[in-house]
Amino acid sequence: MRAGCLRFIAGILAALLISSAALAGPDPSAAEYRSRRESLMKQAGGGVILLMGAEKRLDLAPFRQNNVFFYLSGIEEPGAAMVLLPDGNKHLLFLKPTPESLEAWEGPGLKPGPETEKLHLFDKSCLYSELPALLAEIVGKKDPIFHLHLAPEEIGAAITDTVTPIFEARKEDMLDGRPTREENLRTQISLMFANTTVKDVSPLMNGMRAVKSASEQATMRKAAEITAAGWDAVLRAAAPGMYEYQLGSILGHECRMRGGQDWPYWPIVGSGPNSLILHYMKNIRKASAGEIVLMDAACGFSYMSCDVTRTFPISGKFSEEQARIYNDLLEVQEALVAEVKPGISLSALHAKSEEMLAKKGYKGRTRHFLGHYIGMAVHDPGDYNAPLAPGMAITIEPGIYIQEKSLGIRIEDTILVTETGRENLTAGIPKTIKDIEAAMARD
Ligand SMILES: [Mn+2]
């Protein structure tokens, strides 16, 4: 195996390789993953791109690939790495096959070889243990520019917004001080190769992920569709005396029954005073008659997220006061959704939201920004001041929070920006008082 990989690298250096255009894989999505890698290489403009997949999990839960590695390969295998060589357009995959002693427990896993290369449209696959020696071969005689992904990897429900401050605090802790996995890789590469320039591909990756391809849009629609089925079950089942976790569990069950495997974020199910806690995730309280439930919960599908909030009366009927405030918010939310189109920014939409809510008497009652980008991560990275473009996806989620009334209301939809305006992916989930009450009245 080692000799084969080294010979392959020698071939690259001599520029004697066959064109990759002749390759054809049996998995149609493999071609899209390959073209994403090619696009990244083009944007990087030379040098070696080295990207690490997620490591084997420490718990007994199914493996989940990090978003960037999945975006570029579709491969779900612990401990994989890829090396992309823009000069010559060569894609190398490195794998840590399951040891034979563990195959009976974990299954065979993905092994290096022609089958894997054909399936995933890589030019060569090798053992991960060969990677350091191969890098030395590649870099030894060439311009040592390395492109690494230096932003912390996102896995599952992890989002950069929340992960970054956790890692910062860890670095500042005198009893800890650990660098991130990415910073550590940068250090290791700098120790292995003298005079190395390291560049960060995170901004390029963020830019690519921001605009959803047709297949990504279809996956987001699917996530929204199963989310809607879950919400239908939640609204039918909701009744006084239910625990918050039971409402979340119903949504989760309906999603799993339809092939959604992971939460894009843990459900937030706040009844009564808990409706005021923006990221309340304990979900342990019993909802009592007359109370509002703010439920921010949705399904993921195949590494794409959905994000929905609905606020409903646990008894099935809004009180007069709840209805008045709810309708004020709904009017603003619907007006803002109608404003979504290419050219406008999330910041501009947020300013409009604050202005409209202030006019209705809710100045100081909003607690958060209007929305965020969404995609593989529920909060996809992106610039809130940049104009929206077709193919981008965002949430619109204004909220009103009145502490002294123990009342929090938020209404949130996942919106795809189109050429001419928007497609509200979650429009099918009841949102008007009439529709919510009708959905809750059914058996
Ligand atoms: Mn959201």
C-alpha cells in the first residue's frame, strides 16, 4: 500500500498522470462533491489543501462527520483526511480502516483502494498512517503553502457562535490552555516543514456554503417537510399537564420516522416563565392550563438544518391578552418575511424589525437579533451586513419577551432567498391563531 501511494505521489510530481475527467462514479452526488473540491482548489490558487475529518467519537453514539469534510466528500468515516493538489487537480483521500479485531463490533468501514476511489471520485486513497511521509514527498521540493481549515470544526449541533467562546475561555484558563484541534494542526505542520506559509480556507468554505446548490435546497426542503410533519403531531398532542420534554420528543419521533437522524439543535421547549429563556434546553417543566409554550424545534436531514419556532397555548386556545400580543408579533414577522429578497441584508431586516416592534409598543422587549444564516449548521457562518443573494438561506424570528407577565413569544421560519424574492420553507406549519387553534383541536 505504502509503495503504491508513494509511487502515485512521484507520478504527480512528474506530472505524468491521467486526466481525472475519465473518472465516473456510481454515486451521483460524488460528482457534486468533486466539483466542490475543484472549486475550492481554484479559489485557493495553488499550494496544498489539507483537511481533516472528524475523529472517532468518545461516546457510544453514531459517528458524525464535520461539516466541511462532509461538504467536500460526503464521506462518513472517523479519522479521515484529504489532500487536494491544485496543480494537476489531484484529490487524495486518507483513511483509518477499522482494525480487523474490531470489525466484528463496528463493521468493516471504508478501506483505501480502487473501489473507494471510484465510489467517491478521489484519484488515490491511502492509509492515514502514510500521510506524514507523503506530505514530506509532496512539499519537499515545492512551494510550501498549506491551506488548512483554521476555524473550529462544526460537528452535529455545534455552531461557531457558541464553540468559539468556549475554546477561547479554555485557552485562557491557566489550568487548561489547550489550543483547538485546528491550531494544533497548524503548529504541527509548521514544525514538520520549515518556512511554511499557512493560509486559512475557512472564509472560502463559508462563502461556498452560503449559497445553496439545487441539491442542498432540495435537502433543506426535505428537512422542512419532515419538520412540518413533526409539528403537526406536536400540535395535535399538546395538552395541559404534559411535560416540555414530551413535546420535544414527539417532534423527534416523527422526524426519525421519516429519516431525519440528527437534531440540528436540541429542542427548546419553554412553558410559562421558561418561554423567556432564549436557549432553554432542560425541558423538564410541566405545562399548566392557560400557559403559553414557546417551542423552538426542527429536524435535520442529511447534514442540512431547519429552524422553526412556534408559540402556542397549551390548552388549545389563546387568551385575549396572549392573542393580542401574538398578533402584533405575527404581523411584524410576516411583513419581514415578505421583505426577504436579494440585495437586502439581515442587519437591515433587523433594524426594520426593531422599528416595527417599537411602533407597536414593544421597545426594549426584544432580546435577540432577528435571524441568522442556516444550512449545514443551524447558524451558518456569514456576514450579517452583506446583501442576501439567491440560494442563501436565513431565518426570520422576531420575538417579544415580557418578564413581568412570564410571557415570551417568538415566531420563526426558515427562508430560502430566490432570484425574485423568497421561498418560505416552513410556511406549511400553522402560524396564524386560527390555524394553530384548528390544528390543536384535532384528535
Ligand atoms: Mn433560529
